Amino acid sequence: IGLILWIQRKIPETSTLYIQFLLIDFMKQKKRGFFRRIVGFTLLELMVSMVVLALLMLVVFNMLETTTKAWSQSTERVQTFKEARVAFEGLTRRIGQAMLNTYFDYKYRAAVPRPNERPTGYERKSDLHFISGRSQDILESERFPTHCVFFQAPLSFSLDPKNQSFGSLLNSWGYYIERNTDEDQIPEFLSGFETITAKERYRLMEFRPPTENFKVYSSDLKTRYNTEWFKNDVIQKAYTPGGRPFSRAIAENIIALIIEPKESSATENINNTLAPDYEYDSRRFQKERKAKDPTKHQLPPLIDVTMVAIDEGSAIRNEQREGVLADVVPSKLFQKVTDYDKDLDELKKLLESKNIKYRVFHETVAVRASKFSDSALQK
């Protein structure tokens, strides 16, 4: 104010009014800026900030939830198929140990030679047996889907501690899929609870009678075709005298097992496979009366093994949707080796259409004891 009075005495009235207007405007601008610095954020600014923060938190939580769900699903999938993978590795390892222990002996005109009959030559022989093919044909029951395989191998499985010190004891062995329940695995003290019921599933079964129950030599396999060393025990669910079953489930939710014996690449004949219908039998010559059968007392050099497993969640959904445990693999599939790729693709599409999570295991197994030959000795 003193500045304004001094200016009014020194300069004309018009200029004084103009300068006065400028000073007043300057003071207003300065005052307005000062108050702006001390009042802080407005309500609108706070609301906008909170909305932006909420959106950022929502994005972060969504990303965290998606990552956690993906990790949980992948972990669950790995754990779900872990049992199937372990079972498949054991299956392929033991099939590779199959043996027939073949030898050459005199050949006679009749299966049982007459006294003092002269041999006509030599032929390959074996007291052991290797057989694979469609389970419904071999085991003659619809509760066994797709394929199965049975053989002998030096696995040294025995229930007698005295025999366990011996190495390379022979055992009959086999693998097949069976539709059954786990009722025999429920403890007796839990069997009375209504909430605990038997669960019906497709299971990969391992047939493994101990060496004390080795029946191959007890059967007259030299002169007639015989599968009694495994068939009755599998169908009737035989037990050892000590109460241990010959067959046990090694993996659940296994819906398909495909066994394809084939020749090695060195002797492969495109027009003539060993098992065009998936059937291989080292004693097929006795059943079909074909003395020149190329599989006579011989192991296949290679075996393609394919196994299809589904997860427990898919099995539960399938059972709830159908009311009962429905058949997943159509019986028309895997009848011909030439249709393998087409059948497998059809099965995959069928599982995907039903929203069933699955895993396909495949491996080509080399049978170490195989010495396959179609030489003149075999003829």
C-alpha cells in the first residue's frame, strides 16, 4: 500500500491506476498459488488414484491366480501319470528279459516218437512259452480289453527266503488290463463304513506267480498246445498257499495296452510281418498244426509297446456322466497292425471329444534273448 501511495505522488493518475491494477492482480496470483500448495490432494484425485490402484491389484491377482492354477494342474498331471510311467518302465524292462531257452533236438515224424524210431533231422525246441495278442481271444473274457502278453523270464521272484539267494530263477510273468474293483484292497476295519466303497477302474495287472508255483514244466507242453500255466490263474484270480495273489494291480486308469511283435530292421519284410493281427505265439504251430510256422519256439526280436492312461478326474467324470464305468476303447480298434496309426488317432479324438485327459506311452523293446531266424533248420 505504501508503494502505491508513493507511485501516486510521482506519476500521473492514469498510470497510477494501471500500476495499481497490476499490483493487485500480482497479489491475487501469489495468494492463490500459496493456498494451492498447502491444501494437498482433492477428493477427485484421491478417487482416481484408488481406482487405478484397484485395477493394478486386480491385474496382479489375476496373473497370480492363473499362474497358481497352471502350476497346480501341471503338478497334478505329473503326479497322476507318475504311477503309469513307473508301471510302463517296469513292463518294458521285464518284457525285454523274456526267454525261451531254446535248444536243438531230434526231429521225428510224430509228436510222440515210437520206440526205436529213427529221427528225420534236427529242429529247434523249447519247454517255455511266449504268447501275446488280443486279451479277449487269449483269456476269453470281455473284462480284459485290448492286448496282453505272457512269458517266462529269469526274474528270481520267490516267497521262500531260502530260494532268494539263487540267481536267475525262472518265473512266469505277464501283463494285461482288467476292469475290476479295489474291494480286496480295503482294510477289514474300514469295510463297514458306508462312505468307503469299492472303486471300479481299468487297471494294469501284473501276473507274477513265485517260482514255487512255476507251472510250465508241469504241463505237457511238448506234445500239445496248452495255456493252463497262466489262463486259469488269471481268470480265477489264484492265490499262493501263503495268501498272496498271483496278479496285482500296478497302475490305475490304464485303458489300452497294445503289444506288437515285429522283426528287426535287418530281417524286416514289409509284405509279411510276424504278427499282422497282433497275435504272436511261440507254440502256434501246435495249435494250427503248422510245422513250418516261422514263430516256432522263437522270440520276436522287437516288441512295440503302447500304453494309454487317463487321469482320475476324467475317470470320475466319465463314470458320473454315464452312470457306470463306461468302456472307453471301442473293441473294433487295434485289430490289424496296418491300422495302428489310424486306430490310435481315432482313440485320441474320441478321448478329446469326451474331455478326457490322457497320456500315450510308447517304446520299442529289444528282446535280448531273441535269436530269430527263418533258416532251413526251421523248415
